[in-house]
Amino acid sequence: MANQFSSSVEFGLNLSRRIYYGKDPVAVPAMSRSPDGYLPTAPMCYAMISDPDTVDNPDIRSYQPYVHGKCDPPALIPLQLLGVSMEVDCSLDTAFVTVTARWRVHCVLASSTCDCRLAIPMGEQGSLLGVDVDNTGRTYHTEMICVNDENDKEKVAKAKDGYFLKSQIYIIDIPQFSGGSIFTIKIKWSQKILFNEGQFSLSVPFNFPSYVNPIGMKAPLKERILVKVNSGVAREVSCNISSHPLKVQVREAGKLSLSYEAEVKAWSSMDFSFSYIVSLTDIVGGVLLQSPFLRDFDERDIFCFYLYPGKSHDRKVFRESVVFLVDISGSMKGSPLENTKNAIITSLSHLNAEDTFNIIAFNGEFNLFSPSMEPATVEARLNATKWIEATFIANGGTNILNPLTQAMKLFQNSTASDSIPLIFLITDGTVENERQICNFVKSCVTNGQSACTPRLCTFGIGLYCNHYFLQMLAQIGRGHYDAAYDLDSIVFRMQRLFRKASSVIVSDITLGSLSLDSLELFPSYIPDLSLECPLMISGRCNGTFPESVKVSGTLADMTKFEVDLPVQREKDIQLTNVLAERHMDFLTSQAWLLESKELEEKVSKMSIQHKIPSEYTCMVLVENGVGKKAPEPVLIKKAYRKLTKQGLERNTEKLFLGGMSLGFGYPKATADNVPPAIKEAKPSEGLLEKATSTCCGRLADNCCGMCLLQTCRFANDQCTVVCTQLCAALACFELINCCIEICDCDCLQ
């Protein structure tokens, strides 16, 4: 799909050479291919060209020779960017990015129209929150709808107007833009802020290719970036590295505001990267408390505990005792297994001689590298590398419970108190007994001693595994979860997850008594504090919160860790927005495990309230209807209101945006050893047919007489006679006038 997209852009750029810019010579930007082809590296908008003959300057007609044939799939011509601004709001570990851009359809005749394709590349764990389009009186906006009936589910399954091009690039097709028109698109998404060595870092796609720069435009190009940081900690925040020259506007304890605004000759040619440091010399934390906003369906207070690990200099970490549990079923053949092998071998090289390890390869059966835990000596690691090369051969089915049970047994005789036992599960499949596996791990956590109970980290590859099962398993096992939806990201993401899980500085963390009327924690099992990741526990509660909360745990030198976290009422951070997606993921995992319809409905409400995609809702692009002719006759208005009260609601045009949900795994694909699917989906058919046959589509939905008459122009004579007679009969009952007033199509214009 990505290759096809790049080819369509390359074809569109070649096609754009037809555009005539006048007699004076104009410097046309170079159309060089980037290392990733022509994939977007910033929010981009493209004209979708099916008829090459419509490509020309809308202001100056060149009268070039007619081009025969159609473009299938449509060629994509990048539109000219007239202005762009970006706002980044960093709160705790989440960044909310809003990009507003003005585009011009510079490549289509003024008498013609085209659809436009919007490409939205997002950063780390990006989640699309909304899109607004203003096209000179014709506007669109996104909203979440609940997927209840089978009709909605079928539309979501066949959604073709929105899909992932790659794991972090989302595509939306928007219909009918006139040649020469200027329109504005506002995009909002959230992404995670990474943490490493006491530094928070953020990277936002903002690298515009040269061919979006307006040609021959004399007005200056204005570029604007605004950044706000609220760390939640009353400590100094300082900017460390920035790709663009940011100027400090406001600096307060725990807060920082910066801006960049300039007139440029060409748009930004680099991603916006930004890192900042919170002045921490030791482990620091706090509790943020906030009342729900007025329209929140959950009336309980929302809170967030956080612990920052501080600087890592001379900070002792727990010794590592790790078992790699690796899926080598037939579906892992090729790139998935090769990348997994490389990631594990690299992780082994980071172990110290006092650490211990083992490896279990599983499919329908399982095979151990050693019957017991092995010290991570140079010789043992070399033998393990040879064993991996000889044993990791993809074949057979998938059975997780038996090898997981064996991995648990390896730690039963462990007596090392200064090590954290860790199981690292890697799979690309779904098995039938996943709930049984979760209950088994829960029983091990409940019955075992916390000091020697293994932490369970999970890593999913592709879309055929049940990611909510893996999230729940990691939550119960007090570990971490990650996934690779693109096969080329397996090594990077797996190593990052391993570093996070193997750099524990405080274990067995507990909260003091809160004496609240009700308390709901996310996650319910508190994980350890790692150098590579701040610890955040959030939730909802009823009752009076104490002024401070005692947190205790065990440090790597086996001494007691205790700290009193002050509780403060937070006013500047909207906690519900920051924590909503985290809560939804936990609740979705619980809804899957418990098969709870009540929890599913709760997730749906949260999704609609916060406009965050979920498994039980769908994002749709809705035309606002601005500028349409309003019905005039009073009697018709009353008739329409009466029809509406009877449940015959007006059919609003909605474009279903698919591909945002992960699903709950595909057992059949696992049973058939189908290679892992990556996070991209080819739309079943293009949007062009919908844009050019609006009346015909609405004829089926509304039975509009005027649409029917217009459609008759494209039918044969016999059909025209029959339809005309039918409409004449309807006219006797004054239904044609009703159609004129109620129908929202443009068939009379």
C-alpha cells in the first residue's frame, strides 16, 4: 500500500508538469525522492486526479492537448501550502499536537473539481483526535459514533474513506474541491513523550517537501510554532534541544512556554524535535487531583500519582534474571522471526556476568535453551546465540500456556533477593485459551511472594495477535507492554521495551491507606519504577483525599524506600484528556477479559466524550451543511418536523474512517499460520464514485423524486418513461415539493 501511494505521488508530480505558470520563467522545486519514497513526513494534502485532462493552472489556461485515458488508482498531486502553524501542549507524558494549514488546489481547472487526500503522519503512539475542514462555505468535522446495530458494524468493516498507510500515517479522503479554491484543515492528535536519562523528548512530523512551496507567490510565507510544557512537578523546566529556534515566553515552576514565528522562503524541512529537562536529583513524585468537568458522565474525582526516577548517575538497579519466551510458529517465518532473533541477541549482549537468563522457543511444543537459569557469561551468551540460530526455525502452531507455565517454574527455586525475575513474551498470534492464561498468571501473582513473583512483559507483532490480551497479561504481571505494527520497527521497539523492564530501581511499590468511599486504579497492579520510564498510576475516586499519600517500596540495595507525596488540586492540566486514552485501554482489556457489556458501554461513552477512537466506536467525517439552501414554505417545515418526531431522521452524509481499532485478535489466521498483518488497510474502493454520484446514492436512501428525475438522464429511454410517470403520480400528492424541501442534495442547482 505504501509503495502504491509513493507511485501515485510520483505519477502526480510528473503530471503536474502540465501546469502552466505564465510566460515568465518560474523556478519549479525539485521533485526528488526521499529515503522513504514519497511518503508524507508532515501533514500533507493531495489532489486526487482520475482524469489527467483536468490538470492545469486554474488561473491561466494553457490549452494543452487532450489526454486520453483515466488514472486508476488516482494520481496524487501535492497541493501548494500557503500557511501553517502548530501548537504543542505537553502535559505529564502526553503531547497534544494541533496543526492548522491552508492549502490551494493549484493544479485543477477552475471549471473542474477533485477529491483531496489528507495524509496525517503522527509521532510515537499517535492517536488521531479530530479533523476540521473549511472549504469556503462547505465544512466538515469529525465525531465519534457508537457502533451498535449490524448496519453500522457493516459500514465500519467496509470503511474506505480513512485508513492507515503505515502504522503512524493515517489517510482521509475528502470529496469535491474546486480548482483554484483555498481551504483550511485543522488536525489534532496525541502522542507519547519519551523519557530517557532524566530527559523528556518529543518528535513531531513537520518536514515539508520542497514541492509544496507555492510557485510564483510574492507574499511572505509565515511559519508559527507554539509549545507549552506542564510537567506537574514544581521544579524548574529547561529546554535542552530544539530543532527550531524557540523563544521563551513564560517560565514558572514546572511550566514552560515557548514560541517560534518567522517569515520563511520555504516551509520547514525538518521534523520538529524538542527535549526538556525537569531539575530532579532524586526520585520525586506527587499526586494531582481534579474534579470532573460539568459534562463528564463519570462524576467521580480524577487523580494521578506519579514518580520520576531522577538522574541515573550512581543509581543502582536490580540485577536481571530474564526468560525470553519466543513464538516460532509458522506465521513468524521470514522478517518477523529474523528481526526478533536480532533483538534478543542484542539484548543478551547487554547482560552482565552476574545476571541470569534462559530462552524458551515455542510453537505447538516448546524447547528450552537450558533446564535452569544460566549466568550471563560471555561463553553462555555465545552458546545462546548459536542455539537461537539453530532452533529459531518457524513452523508449527501456537501454544502459549505450556511454555509460560515452564517459564514460571524456572523462578520457583530462585533465592536471589536483589534480582527482579522477568518473563519477556513475544508473539504474533491469538490462542483460544487467553482468558485461562490471564487467570493462571493472576493466581501466580496472588499466591506467590511479591519479591520473587516474575514480572511479565509482553510484545505483540502485527495485527493478528490479541493486543488487549497482551496488555492485560502485562498489567496482571506488573510488567510493560509494547507492539510493532510495522515489521521494520521490531528490533527498535523490542530493545526499548527490554531496557525499560530491566532498569528497575524501586520494586514492590505500594500506596498507603487512602480511606476513600470508592477507588478505581489504572492499572490495578502497580508496576516497578524504572530508570527508562516514569511511573504513573491514575484513576477515579469518591471521598475526601488526604493531604499527602505515603508510597513505599524496595530499592535495589534492598533498603526501604518511603516518600510522602503531596496532593495538589490541579487547575492547568486537563487530567481527563491526558488520562482518558490510558483509562480506555485498561477498561477495554478488562471488558475483553470479563466479557462485560457494561464496561464496553463505559468505554464507548468515554470515546465519544473525549473524541478518542475505541473498539466500540467509529470516527466519521460529517459535512456540516453550511451554505445549503434552507427550506422556505412553512407547511413543509411543519411536515418535516412531524416526520422527524416519528423517527424519520434526515440522512446526513457521513464518511466512515476505518482502521483505528486493533480488534481482539484473529484465531483463524493464527491457526492457518498466516504471516502477521501490518497496520495498513487498502480501501475497498475509492471515494471518487461517491463524490460523482451523490444523487444516485441518496436516491436509494431517501427516495427523492428530484434526484430520481436527474438520474433519469443517465438511464435508457424505457427507464426514463417509467420514472417520469412515477414522478408525475407523486406530483399529484404534492410529494415532489416535499422532496425539494427535505432533500439536501444539489440536484436543482
